Amino acid sequence: MKLHELKPNKGSRKDKYRAARGMAQGRGKQAGKGQSGQNKRGGTRPGFEGGQNPWFRRLPKRGFKNINHVEYQPINLKTIEELFKDGDTVDLVSLNEKGLAKRNNPVKLLANGKLTKKVTVRVNKASKKALEAVEKAGGKVELV
């Protein structure tokens, strides 16, 4: 068998659907769209309810989305205690490698748990208690 001898199986290739090309084509006259009506003449938008006031206009507008809001990823002291060694640097890259920080979102250090290891922490934000706990353990916090 050669490439030029290949043929598709019978019935595996269908002809393109050609509506409104005459009665002999099989989809003439109304082209499979039924009799004269709204959907024959261009149809309706998504969510159309036949002229009834649609749900997105019936329901009240709610809430407010602040475009300046920054979503921080929390990292706790107990997580650092479990996953990092003494003398390590905890930053976005090392957190990302361990699957703790996603993408380039800013990180905030929180004081949940105890820290006994001397580590250098580079984060975007930190709580006061977390700063005190890291410094008490002999490490330091650098705010990026």
C-alpha cells in the first residue's frame, strides 16, 4: 500500500450541509427551519425568554468588586517549620517549588504555629506576630 492508494472508508466522509439550494438538494424551500417565525429570521440571543423580562434584568444588582484588591497567599510558620531546613531561604521561588505558592501572587506570612529554625523569609507582607516569631527564632524577614 502506498500513500497515493489510500482512500477514506465508505461513509466516513460526509458532504457539507448545504441548506436552501433548491428542492432537489433535500433542504430547499424553508431549509429545515420550519415555517415563518422568529427563529427562521435570525433567532434570538442567549437567555431570551420570549419577551418576558429575563432573569438577568429581574434579579437585583448585588455586591461590589474592588479592582484594586490584592489577594495574598497565606503561608504559616508551621508550614515553614515542616518543609524547610535550618538556614534555608523562604521566597516565592522556593514556595512555588514545594507547591505552596501559585503563579506570581503575593505572599503573606502568618503566625500560625511555632518556628524553631533560623530561616530567611522573603515575602510581600507579614503579620507583626510572625515577624516577632521569626526574629525570636534567629531568622530574619525581608519584605519584598
